[in-house]
Amino acid sequence: MSVKINTLEIENVKRIKAVALTPSKTGLTVIGGKNRQGKTSVLDAIAWALGGDSFKPSSPAREGAVGDPHLKVTLDNGITVERSGKNSSLKVIDSTGNKGGQQLLNSFIEKLALDLPRFMNASNKEKADTLLKIIGVGDKLYELEQQEQLKYNQRTTIGRIADQKEKFAKEMPSFPGIPAEPISPSELITQQQEILARNGENLRKRQQKEYYAGQLELAKAEYERALSALKSAENNFKLASLDAEDLVDESTVELEQNIADIEEINRKVNANADRLKAQQEAEGYRKEYDNLTSQIEQLRHDKKQLLEGASLPLPGLSVEQGELVYNGQKWDCMSGAEQLIVAASIVRKLNPECGFVLLDKLEQLDTDTLNEFGKWLEQEQLQAIATRVSKGDECSIIIEDGMPAAPAPKTEQKTWKAGAF
Ligand SMILES: Nc1ncnc2c1ncn2[C@@H]1O[C@H](COP(=O)(O)OP(=O)(O)O)[C@@H](O)[C@H]1O
Ligand SMILES: [Mg+2]
């Protein structure tokens, strides 16, 4: 069980003449009153009583007081703390009557619980570091964040190169309908040769026709002598004529043009190949960029898991990029109640033995927010002693001119309860 304050008695400390208080065991005890009546002096006195000389006010003795300052705090672990006499000397007595000192108090008093503003006003990084120290993952998180930053920078560079390469590829000329490989002229030359060969054959056939025409002439001349030869020649002539009918010569003009075009085509082929290469290069960089993106996502995931695996003092509380984040909000975007809840839960975890926290100037919270914060404190079994410029129902005690405004018997003392208004 963490240590709480049972009772307080303060005399002649700063603005206080005499105040006695029995704070609620858990939840919020609000010290109300107008300005400069001694509310904060109560908290200063508690901090001095429990926190030691570093919390001693610069002029602790009330001006005009006849007696010396006197402080008495009883704690629920049976320890009584007193400061009295000219030198305000400390007396710490435990439940068995043994004397102790500041060291005994230090074992269960968390200094930041006596001075929450010190935590609340710390830099964002200091706050986050405090949390990371508590949960013991600071080094590992730092390492993951370093890696993430490195990958992020790499990705930025790669992304820029990929953009440039893509732009470069787009600006290069492109020729649609051109084959991917350079054309070889040899195939066309072979085609040409085959056509020339076929045309040669045609020539031969024409010559044959001519030959038989001659023969026919001879045969005609010899008609008389050689009727059979004539017939045969006629026959041959007929056949040769048939053979020579409908012959068409193929043109090589197109091939010749194509051969002439090869150089131009190949220039385009090379241009297309260059463009393809540039596109592939750009794609390569784009892939590397995507790869780095998934590595960054993995590192962010690892970070999240690291923090999720650690025992955080408050659900929804985390550290991102070296800053506290509560329910997705950074410190400056948290509400006043959220800031108090975050601060109180971190400070509580710093020394779980310390079951209370002192809070000054709660007038910054409206009563609904105060109610919400009070509920949270009760749920956490945390005791808070707070001051507020108010004389409302939320106040457990009203201080006026260094004293309770309307001293009431202890049993009737108003104790503010969460949800009571
Ligand atoms: N040692 C002291 N003796 C008498 N008055 C003091 C002393 N120290 C501070 N004060 C006065 O106490 C007042 C502030 O008291 P404080 O407890 O802060 O009031 P509150 O929190 O109610 O506004 C100021 O007017 C200040 O001058
Ligand atoms: Mg004050």
C-alpha cells in the first residue's frame, strides 16, 4: 500500500496562522479561499515537512507571529513528522516509536509529488525521458528511432532519384510500332536473292520459249521433210507457251527501301531501348523506395510493440518521436485535466510508495473537469491535496487570513467527493 497523509497541523508557516486538515484518503481534497489567504502556504508547508531542506521556504516563519513555525504531519504508515522550535528541527518517529530522519522519509516520498509543476514545466523531451526511464525501454526506443530516422533519410534520397529518373525517362523520345531488337539486313538480302533467283528462272523459261520458237521456224522450214518433227515442235511450243503464260515478276523496290530504312529503324530501336533502360532504372529506384517504406513501417511497428509491451503507467500514454503522447495528443494539445492525469500517473510510478500528490492552482479546471480528475484519482487510489481560488462546494476547507474560514468540528468537515456535483 502506498503512503498517504492522515492529518496535518500547520502553525505560523508563511501566510498560515493555524490550519489543521484531515485530507480524504483517496481522491481530491480542495483547499479553497480567495487570493493571498494562505492556500499555497499549506502546500509549501507540507512539502517542507516531508521533502526536507531543499523545500524550505525562504522565509518560513510567519511575519508578526509570536511562536515559531510548527508543522506536524501524520502518515498512514504510522510515521509522524514534526518540525518545531527555533531551528525548525525535524523529528521523524515511526509506528514503533523509533526515531528516523529525512532518509526514512525519502524512501517513500517522491519529490516530484511535492512539486508537480517541476514535472509539468519540464521540456517535452524531459517528460518523455522520465516516462521511458520508469518503463525501462528508453535505450531500445532510442535505437529504433535512430534506425527509423536513418531509413527515412535514405528513403527521401532514393525517392528524389526515382522522381528524377522517371522524369528523365518520360522526356526521352519514343517510337511506337518499332521492333524491340535491331533488324539484320541479311534476311532481306536473302529474300531479295531468292526473288532474283526466281526471276532468273523466269528468264530462263522465256529464253526457252524463244529457243523453241526458233526450232518451230526450223521445223516449219523442214515441214515437208519432217512432219513428225513439226508436230513435236508444235507440241513443245504449246507446252512452253503455256509455261510462260501468266508469269509476273516480283518487285524488289520495297526491300530496297527497307534496306535503306534499316539505319533509321535501328536508330529508333536504340532510342526505344534507351528509354526502356531508363524506365527500368526508375522502377528499380521506386522498388527500393517501397522497400525502405516497409522497413520504416516495421521499425514503427517494433517501437509500438516495445511501448505496448512495457508497463505504462496510464492506458493511452506513449512516447512518439521523443515526446509524450496521451490518446494521440501531445502535451500542448492535452486538456488541463489530461495534463494533470498524465503528470500525476508518471510521478506516481516514479515512486509507487508515495500515495499522494500536491497540486496548486486548480482554478484552471472547471468543476466538470475537476470532477473527472477527482474520479480518476479515486480510481487510482491516489490522494491529492490541491488549492483552488473558490469558495464552492468542491472545497474541503476554506482558508481566510491564514486560518480555516469557519472552523467546524472534524466530523462535519466538508470532504469533496468525486461525482458529488
Ligand atoms: N513569511 C510570511 N509571513 C507573512 N506573510 C507571508 C509570508 N510569506 C508570504 N506571505 C504572504 O502570503 C501571501 C501569499 O500566500 P499564499 O499562501 O501564496 O496565498 P494563496 O495561495 O492563498 O494565494 C502573500 O500576500 C505574501 O506576501
Ligand atoms: Mg496560491
